[in-house]
Amino acid sequence: MTSTHLPTALAPAPRTRRTLGGAAAAVLVGGLALTGAATAQAAPAPPEPTATDGWARVAHLSPDTKAVDVELTALAGGAVLYELEDVAYGQVSDYLTLPAGTYVVSMVPSDAPEGTDPAIEQSLTVTPGEPVTVAAYGRNAALRTAVYEDDLTNPADGESRIRVVQASTVADSVDVTTSTGTVVTEGATPGAATGYATVPAGAWTLELGGDASGTAQVDLAGGTVSTLLVLDTADRSQTVAVVLDAAAPGATPAEGVDTGGGWGAATPTTTPAPLPVALTACAGLLGAGGVVLALRRVATAAAEAKGGSGR
């Protein structure tokens, strides 16, 4: 069962912004259709974690917050383990394999000078074998965070497991149903993550209700687990984007995905190769095109991960 945790209050501490040398793993994302649905592609399995490892990923779901740089540090010792650069609205990082322990995720505007206090910080506990998503959501003036417990248990072939994360700042209450009358969620409030529902795989038309309106086309592959993000568009209406969480039994996505549009949409940078992790951008999602999400692991901190994270 997915749960939403209220933000943990942390005293902001000045951070030194880093420019890292060496190669970075860049995920090039683009070519999103303004309407319709894309077919999900299977995600390659990540390196096999140890029995004491868990996973964490980061989502930027604040429509009027500019791109941010993200640091993940070990609470014990303060070692910087991962950095993400220029994470824009709607982007979700890949899952990071982490030793069990307590960590702090901090976000600083990408164009802020060195030494700028984080716009927001969130602590999270990584549990062996358990994946979590850390999300920043809401309007910039009242930015909040949530930690969602993910469940990547794959359904049977021919079925798909889905949940909804209500990230719209315009709609106070959102209903999502299928065109056949299947209720996915009712009355979802901003920042809430629903439980998972199992539905037949295939193409679906989703209808938004409550304080939201509109439809979205999604294509759910058999045996997959996905998160449906309810996002704001540039005209302050809502849309749904599908993030593939797990594509095969025991597998977590090895790459990050971009969920497109909204007020923070980035401009294209290059023509990408086919994505190993699928995204379906639906029903008027704006800002199609390439986005670079650079994931950089701090080499000097990697050796400290096991001791610095509380293991």
C-alpha cells in the first residue's frame, strides 16, 4: 500500500554547488506527442542490489518552480552520494540503488549562486528491498515534499498495476475513471498518492473529473507497474502522464524519464535515441522535445556510502 508522508522539517544548510569532472550519465528525452499515446518499451534490469539495498528516486512536480539541482547525502557523515542537475517540472529521475539508512534530499534552483540555501530539504529512510519516491510538489510559494512508498510487484501477464499521484495545483480534488466506468481514484487531493489498482493491459481512455476535466489516452503494457501523474498544463488545466515504474518481474527502471510540459517545460537539445523507459504524454501535454537529465555520482563519496548511510 502506498502512503504519503508529510514533510520532515529540516533546518536549511548552505550548500556548495559542485561542478563535477568526468563523464556523466545523460538521459536524453524528447519527441513527445502532444496528443495520443506511445507504446511502453521494456526497461533493462539494473545492477542486482544486495540484500541490504533499497531504491530511491526524485520527482519535480511543482509547476511554477524553475529547474533545480538535487543532492542526495548520507545523514551520517554528510557524504554527497548523488547529484542531479537541471531537473525540470515533470521530470522523474531513475531509481538509485542505496544501502539501507537515512538520507537527505536537497533542492537548489539551478541558476542560484554557490552557497544558496536549499529551497527545500527532505529526509528519507531507505529500507532493504523497498523503493521510494521523493517528490517536491505545490506552488513555489508553498513548496512541499512527500515520500511515497512504491510497490513494484508485477501483475500477471495481460494485466497492469497503476496508481495516481495528484500533483495538480489548480484542482483541489481529482477523479480518474476509465471510459468503461472503472474508477481509478476519487477525490485525490494535491500531493496524495493512491493505492495500486490492477487493470487489464491495453489502450485506455482516462477521464478526469472532480475539479479537473479532460481525457487522456494511455497504453499500459502487460506485466507492468506505472504511476499516473496528474499535472498542470501551461493553460492551467490538467493532464495525465504515465511513468513506467517496473517493466518486468523484479526490475526497476534503469533510466530517468521526462513527463513533459507545464510552465517549466525545457527546450529541445538534441534528437534522442529510443527510450529504454517509456513515458506516455497525454491530452494536451505541452513542451514536447528533448530534455537532458544528467545523473552524476560523486566518486569520492561512493566508497563512503555503506558506512555513511547508517549500515
